[in-house]
Amino acid sequence: MKQLTCEMCGSTDLIKQDGVFVCQTCGCKYSIEEARKMMVEGTVEVTGTVKVDNTAAIENYLKMARNALEASNHEEAENYANKIIELDPQNSPAWEIKGEAAGWQSKANNNRMGEAVTAWLNAVNFAAEDDLDDLRERIANGYTNLFMAMLQLRTGNFGRVQSAENLKSTMNDLKNGIDMMNTLMAKGGISFNRGPIYTQIARKLNDGACDGYKDAKKDFGPEHHNMSKWQWENFTGSCDNCIKMLEKAVEYCRDNKLGQTICDNLVTIAVDARDSCSWKFNVNSWNADNYDRDYSFTQTAKDSRTKSINGYKDKKAFFNKDQVAAVLDEIQGGRKTEEIERAKKVYWEEHASEKAQLETEKASLTAAVSEKEATLNSLQISSEVKATAKRIEDLSKEKASLGLFKGKEKKAIQEQIDALEQTKKQQLAQEDAEKKPLQDEITRSKARITEINSEFDKNRGQLSASSDDYVISGAIENGKFTISTQQLADHLSKVLPSTFEYKGIEESTSGYPDFGHQMEIKFVIAGAEEKKNSIGVQLYCTADDKDSVIRNIIMESVTASSAGDESRRNWAVLGSYVFMALFKGMGQSDAEKNALNVRYTGTRTLWVQDSIRYEYAGCTLDLLGLISLNKDALILRPSLGK
């Protein structure tokens, strides 16, 4: 007689319960007659449709998978998760476990974090609505721990061997790690408080670079004089790789004290590399230790390195002050000018017909001035005056060329000159007579143009920003946006300071394409030439088209430590007006602080208001495959649901 074996999972652990045999592994039930046939004949022939209840098996596998995960037996946990997924492909807890188990099996030569991300996205897609918030938080924490562990592995390897290959592996895993974080954010709705995460990244990069420098330094220095050219090149190459890692650390650093330390480390390593050289033994040397300097950098190369060193010193200045306070002082200190401009703008919006009339008059006067000036420059009498003056000049030269005894000829020429002078005098009088009415009209027109310009520039008092004046009523309902890209663009074009010129909506994509189809609301610096009119900040909306409801909003710029003063100010201004447009009751000062805190602080990088989540994010863009550019982003999106 055969042993009773479950046909569904192969388990031999079957117990009789309530008149049937129940598999203790998968929960499949068999009648007494079916069990008898299984033991005697081996296989039970079943006709019709059989619905197998795998609930017990799944619960059992989940329990074992969680136990394995708690014991850090990741391979076993993944195997149990796979068994569950085979039985129930939409089992969210199994996908969550699989993600963590696969991720922690990553090695330097087999990074499985991509598999982890895919599994976690499935967990989100198959999760019940009530479980989403907790699940997303667990995934955010789990991914962060994985990412930091992988980065620690890479920087540790670099600290021991400062090769170009190890540097490249570290930079690639860093970029891929940020990219996967962005994928989880965009596709899974998972948020990360990136301030502390990015500071951890900066600290690990700094530690790896410092360890690498120490490792390179211990085999190269004054106590090891007899160093060949190859050894010197190896040392300076190691230093340069450490410098590249520290330069990347600066881009991610959001802690002022750490930023200052990184910049100091950059200077130390860069100076040491610049001033280093190889040594050779010289038995005839006058030096006490018989070693002479051999190979070193050329003066041109040293000058280039000195320029970089000075740049690191300048970069330290960025970390020497509170950027939020500095930008706020600047923009709020200039608030009076902004309020004066706002009052002018509102005045002319209320006097639109008068403005249109003055603009039409100004345009007509400007055209008339151009016409009269053209007439002045083309008077026939003016040409005649020039011709007469030229004839007088030629005769004067001819007279001067005659010899001492050519008195008669000189007298004749002088008579011609005198006659021409009389003609010229008459012509000048006629020219003045013809020019005067034209000049008088030009003067009157220019005076009127000045009056019109003065009317436009006249002080209309000061108008402070009120949150009620700048909010779009009903922009957010039930935790989601209700406005379109066009509506947001129209609103911002009206309320932003006059230094922002609206140029329309363009098809474009931010550094976060996983969010879907995007459009840029484009602003430039008013009055600036095209090559210099960028405000240094881009504003994107995710939506099907410009008239469809916005799904999320992305404001993007180069990293804070790389941005210029004007770009930093424009980030605060544009961000604050976006906030005021969306969130009723948010005043201008608070809106400015929120925009700046998200970008500059180490902890306050993730907030929720009116069920809209606004958070800091970052990405790295490859430009033509030659250089990479790190960018900051402020992302606003609904925080509820899938």
C-alpha cells in the first residue's frame, strides 16, 4: 500500500479531520474514498471542475517565509514567497517578502535590487487600499536599508583599492540606486525623506574617499622617498579618483558641518596630489638623504589643479551659512520693490482700456518719430550743403597747392570760394528752416512718450501678497488636483512678479519620465536677451494634455550647491507662488520657507498638506553620454490611494 501523498503540493503530512483527510501543508482536502484510491491505486481520477482552497497552504508558507526573513535566511524566504506566488500571483505580502529577500541576496557582482523594486511594485499594485500607507512606508525603509548597504559595500571596496573600476562601480550603483528610488516614487507612490538619506550618501562617499586616500598615502610619502614614476602616477591617480568621489559627495550633502568637512578633504587631497613627485636615488646628491625630486606635474597642470582647489574653497562658503535664512533675507528684504510692482500691475489690470489707449498712442508716436528722423536724414538741402562744403574744401586744397608766384590764380580761386561760402550760408539757412518743424515735432513726440512711460512707472503704492488673492479656488478636492496645466499657467502668469515673463506651455519631460506624459510651463527673465533669459528653474505638470487634470507637479533645477544666486531666488519665488496657488491660507513667507526647506534642509524634505504630498527628490541626467548633471526637484502629488 502506498503512502498517502497530497497531489497538490507533494506533502505526506495528511491528517483525518471531520471525516476527511486534510493536507497540513497546503490545506487540500480528500474524502475517505479518494484517500483509499490514492493509497491503493496511486491516482484519483477527478471529473468536472475542482476548486482547490489554498488558503491554509498560503498562510503556512507566509508564516515560514516571515520566520526565514526574521532569521536573515533570505534564500529560504524567497523560496517560500515564490511558492505563494505560484498559488496566488496577486498575493501582496508574498511580493513584499520576495522583494526584501531578493534585495538582501545582492552581491558586488550580482546586484538584485532591480528585482526587489519590481517585486515591491507588484506588492503595491496588489495591496488592499487600507494597507497601502503602511506598505509604502515599509518599502521605503526596506529599500533605504538595502541601498545604504550596497553603497557601503562599494565605498568599502574603493577604500581598499582606489581604482577607476571601483570608482565607476560606486558611481553606477549610486545612480542606479537613485533611479530605482525614483521609480518606486513615480510608479509605486512611495515617498522617501531624502534629506537624511542623501546626507548618509554624502557621508559614505566621504568616508570611502578618505579611506582610499589614507590607503594610497601609506605607501607613498616622504618616508618612502625612492618612488618610481609608476608609483607616483599610481598615487596621483588614486588621489584623483578620491577627489571625484568627494565632488559627488558635495552634490548630495545637505548638512553644513559635513559639507565643510568634505570641502576641506577635497583641498587636502588635491594639494597633496598637486605638489607630489617621484624620487630617485643620487649617490652624488648634496641632499642629506641622497634623494632628488624626479617626475612632477607641469606648471600648466599645477595651475589647473590650483584653480580646482580654489573652487573647493569657494564651495565651502556655501556650507558656511544657512541657505534658507540667506535666501529669505534677500527676497524678503526686496519685498518692497515687489509690492510696488504688484500694485502697478493690479492698477493697470483695473484700467485696461486706459492702458491699451496709452500703449496705442505710444506705438503711434514711436512710429512717427522714426518717420520724421528718417525724413531729417534724407533732406535734399542737406545733400546740397554737403556738396557745397566739399567743393569749398577741394578749392581750398587747390589754392594751397599753388606756388608763391601764382597770385592771380589764387585770387580767382578765392573769389570762387567766397561765392560758394555765400551759397553755403543760404543753404544752411534753408536747411534750418526745413529741419525745425521736423525737429520740433520729434521733440514733442519724445516728450509725450516720456510722459506715457512715466505714467506706466508711476508709484501706485504697495500691495502685499494675500493668500486669498493668490489661491486657485478648488484647486484641490478629495486629496487630488482639479485644475489643468493651462489653468495653472494662466494663474501664475498673472500673479508672478513682473520679472517673470510667461512664454507658454511646451511639450517636455523632467528627470522623472516614469510619472508619464509631461509639459513644461515656461517662464523666462523679462527683458533679458534670449541667451541669458533662463530663470534657472523648470516647472512641469504630468497630464494627458494641457487641458486635462494635473496628476502631479514637478519643479526642477540644478543641485542647490551648484545653483547661482538668481536661480536660488527664483526657486523660492516660483515655488512659493505654486504653493499659494494650491493651498488655501498659506501666506507668502510660509510658502517661501516651505520651498526652501524642501531643497536645503537635511530633515524637512517631506510634508503633507490637504492630502497633497510635497517632497524633495533628485536625479542624475546623462548629457550626450559625456557628462552627468545632478538636479533637485520639488514634487507635489496626491498622497492617497494608488
